[in-house]
Amino acid sequence: MRDELERVRDWAKGQIRIGSKAPASWDQYVTLIESADAILLEMAVAVNFPELVPPPKGQRWNSGYSRFH
């Protein structure tokens, strides 16, 4: 997934470098680049600090707690 995000981000950067056909699309390319950068940063943080990553949806930290009370 990281490789795909990097590829899409690099493609969007290339579109800005060569000048896209429609000036209105420039904002969308910038938004795409910024979004991909943010996701890639969060992925890097998650690898280095797995205890800070929330559990996947459907799992709760206290899933077994309610059985005892």
C-alpha cells in the first residue's frame, strides 16, 4: 500500500511539474499530494510506535473488560 501511495503521489507531482491541462486540477493534485504525504507519515509513525495506533474498527481496547463486571 505504501508503494502505491508513493507512486500516486509522484504521479501527481509530475502532473504539476509538466503543467496540467486544466488549471483547476492543480488544486486537486496538491490536495492529493498532501493527503498521500499525511497518510505515509502516519504509516511511518505506526511502524515505529505500534502502541499509539488505535485498534482496528470492531475491536476495542476493553473488549474483555465488560465480561467481568
